[in-house]
Amino acid sequence: MPLQRVSREHTVPVDQRYRVLEPVAEVALGEPFVVETINFRTPIIRTPEDANPPHVCEREETGPIYIQGIAPGDVLAIHIEQITPVGHASGGWWETPTCNSFLEIADERVLFPGGLWAPLRPMIGDIYVTPNQAPPPGNPWDIGGNMDFKDIAPGHTLYLRAEREGGLLVLGDAHACQGDGEVLGLAAECAADVRLRITKDDTYFPLRPMIRKAHSFVTIACRYDYAEARDLAVQDATALLARIAGVSEAEAFLYCTTVGDLRNGGVWFMGKPDVPWTQPVTVGLEVPLP
């Protein structure tokens, strides 16, 4: 039976972000489905001209998607099964700060000017559940958002706590590849077909976004102050490890702060006085599981 597809024709306008409550699709727990996403410059990048269009669809993501059986307070376990880029990608500054690069995708690679290339490692930059009320100005917060964290990727599971019935999941801003921190504020931006499967978490119960990998987990916090975000990520990792490993908070804290890797999502605007501080920084702590 063909998988249900949520069309890229159903996106949330940026001025309605977090406020659209009418779902465009409904899925069952455990049901695989595909979400089609757009590129914010041109819905699908096919030519170099598409990388620099006269108009853009800034931060328009697909959804909301209603998940049957999800109540407020439940934690969605979002299993990211596959991300398939559609078309090519548009990247960061090229020749001038106002000119965007065209990045071809071919043979499992992202091709850069000059013969440089990077492995195709697609991820989801922007994913959230619809909150009861819009968070403070800026994109990401405790319900997810434009976190630009590269481990929201195939083979990993993202956990988000629902605030509304059905969760009302929204996602987009796919990247063909990206480093930690999204240094310039732009990655290899592309449209994509994202295959997901959602279950209800019965193990971790995080307060904020969390990623489960094969041999580690990553706790994520988004705040305007980097130190506050870092401390929340450490606090969440400590509580989670203590619970799942059956150790004390002191023992978990020592382990997390000694061997945990501090990771960055979107922090590109830090230290740039010409950029308005309108978005929380995204900080994660990756903790290996012994």
C-alpha cells in the first residue's frame, strides 16, 4: 500500500507560525508516512537561477500534521527513517553576501565550486509541535523549531513534548549537509521528501527536545543566553541519565560533564553586532551511553 504523503502545497506562512491549528493531514501512531518540504528560496532548486529568485518563502514549513492518540503532555518519538533531497541545493554566500550559491546534488555528494564536495548527509533544520501559545520572539524553543541541529537525521529519533491534542507537527528547512552551528546561517538548503514514523515515548519523557542515537543521546535547549541554554542541556542530560542508568544525580552529573560533547545547532548570529538578536541559540549535550 502506498505511504500517505503530506504535500508541500500545505505550508505554514511565517506570520502564522505556531498559530495554525487546522491539520492538513492525520496519521496513526506507528504509521510510516512522507512529508514533502520546500526550499525557502524556490520550492525546488533545479537551476542556478533558482538559488537567487526575486521572492522567497522564508521559513514556510509543511503541516500541521495530527497524530492520532497523542494528548497534551505526551512525548512524540519521531523516528526519522529517510530524507531524500528533491532537486539540488542552494547554499551560503557566493561572490557577494547577497548572492547565494548553487550546490548540485549527485552520486550521494553535495558538489561545491572548485571541485570540492561533501558527503550527502540530509537533516531537518526546522521541526516543532504546535504550542498552546507562541513562544518568545525567535524560532526554536522547548517545543522545537528552527534548531538547525544536524543530528535530526535518518536513523535517529527526535523527542518532542506535545502541548495540543494530536501534537500538530510541522517540519521543513531540510539541508543536504550542514556542520555544527550552521556557521553562516545557511546550509545546503534543499527541498526533500521526509519519511517518518511516530510512536509515543514510554521511556525518556524529556522536557525539551532530545535526540536518541545508536550509542548516545543529545539533550537540546534553546535560549537567548548561551550559558543558560548550555546549563539546561546539562541539567536535562543529568536527569535523563540518572533515570535510565539507575544512578544518582551526582553520579550522572559527573559523567555528563566529563565525557559529554557540547554541540551547537543554530548559533550563527553570536558575536555579530550587525545582526539583530532575535533568535535563541541552540545548544546540545551529547552523552555516550556506557
